[in-house]
Amino acid sequence: MMVYLQRWSMVAASGLLVTALILGLAAGVPRLAVAQDHSLQKPLADRSLLLDGTAVGGLMVAVGERGHVLLSRDEGVSWSQADVPTRAALTAVHLHDDQLGWAVGHDAVIIRTRDGGESWELLHQAPEEERPFLDVWFRDADNGFVIGAYGYFLKTEDGGDSWAEFAITSSEESESDDYDYDYGADLHLNDISRSASGKLYIAAEAGSVYRSDDGGESWVLLPSPYRGSFFGTLPLEGDALLLFGLRGHLFRSDDAGDSWQAIETGSEALLTSGLQLDDGTIVIAGLAGTLLVSSDGGRSVELRPLADRQGLTRVLGTSGGDLVTVGEFGVNLLPAHVFRGGDGR
């Protein structure tokens, strides 16, 4: 049976219309993605379903359905579509700098660019395995990880030319009596992030959160504050960390995930993305147009939903303090006053 991404399955529960590419594959809908084909150039690709985005050195890249890769070099004002050697849905993208980057997705596809996203090469695909990748992260130009459904975890030491499967076996399990459910080895691994101190975090399903203190060689299963799935972490200063996921659940840790405090959000939407702007403002985004804004380091948040209620999968910051939103209806530039309040603060 074709895997449909648990990462996006809650979209339907939020009342959003999502393409069969994401939700209908398990129900026998014909596949829309064939890994070896090139993505089709579409005049409205910047309005299509996009699942991730990132920005480095003046370059923004967004990826999504049907192998769409969009590029902007003017902080989200205009976008162009790149030629990509796949039509598989791309779920995540990572840039090492404004030239080198990788994207991953359905059919276990991994692609790489060496020219700022203008062209891409296919590094890996395994459609027969029916296990999509959900995130990608590189420490440097050579060493990186991709993670995905059913515990899928690959690593490379040569920039993606070759890959080896890696087992995320925890060196230590939570001793909490409050969370005694089973942590299986086949959990969906949804998001990987790095703190300024070098710690790595993986947010996963069934309340699972992992931390690595040695660059990903070994992992600790952290005590979990919630039984539902987590879809992202946002490392902050020092060992502070935000963790978010299903039903508007948001938690903060000041000790690298060893303990957690629940943050009231006023929302039950799936939370998908976190960002800290240059002035310290924190934005957490999610489905149904959810935006949570914090000016106190994530200790409290204010709900400022978008009027159009479009589902958001990623938010990126601009030099002027605006946001670029990535999600259900493509990429959009969101002025600061919309999410900061009428005075722009």
C-alpha cells in the first residue's frame, strides 16, 4: 500500500482541501509522481501546494507537489520555477549556502543543486519501498541526514553521492512514569533541527522526541510531554527549545528537552513550523491560517490567525521583518503589521 504522509494527514481534519498527491494515495488514487520524470513547468507553480521552504544568503527555495521547486532572490517578491528531475512530491529542502542544497520527498527521492537551485541532479530514489522522506539536514557540504516514514534514516559522508541506512536506536529511554507507551523503531521521523550549541533534535510521531549530543552518532529518547505526534522543534538561545505538533500543542524546554512546560496557544490546529526573527520575535505557524507570535522567547504566545485561513507549512523571514509564508496555496509575502499588530511591533 502506498504510504500517505502522516505529516499532512491532519490537513483533512482541519477542513482544508488537499490534493490526492498527499492524502489519496492509500485509497487507490493513481500515482501522480514518477521519480525519473522531470517536473512540468507551470505558470502558476507558485500557487500550488508547497510543503517546505528555506532561505540562505539572499536565496529562498520552496518545494512541494509534483516536484515543484521555486526560487526567489528578492525575498519572496517574485518566484521562478526550476527544472527538477522528478515529479515526486518534495517534502523538505535544506541549503548549505546560496549554491549548494538538497531536497527530499516521496519515492525516497533525494536531489541536489550546486548552482543555487537553477538545476538539480537525482541522487537517490526507491519508489518500491513506499517510504517517503520527510526532512533533510546537513552539517557541512559532505555530512548529512535524511529522515522519513517508518523510521527511515539515511546518512551520507560525501555530499549525497552515496547513502547508508542508519538506525536511530536510543542510547537512553525516558524514565518518566507518566508516559509508558511503546516507542517503536518504525515511527515516522518528521523533523530534524540543530541548536546553536550543536545539539540535534528529531520530532517524531507518538510523542517521541530525540536528541543527539554528538552530531547524530547516538540519540537519547527524551521525556515526552504529550502522546500525540510532533512536527517540529525550534532551538533557541542556549539550551532553550520549543516543541510543537498536533492539536495546537506547544511546549518549551530550558534544559535541552529534559523537562517541558506547556504553552497555551488558544488553537487546536496542527502546528508545522517555527521561526525566530532577527529582532527575537518568534513565529509558530500551522494549518487553518494559524500564526502564534511571541515576544518573550516563547514563554507565552498570542494567536493571530490569518483571515484567509490558508494552511501554512513553513514561514521564512525577510530582512525588513516581513514573513514569506509557504503552504496550501503556494508562497505569499506577509507584511509585518499583519502578524505583529497594527503598529508593526
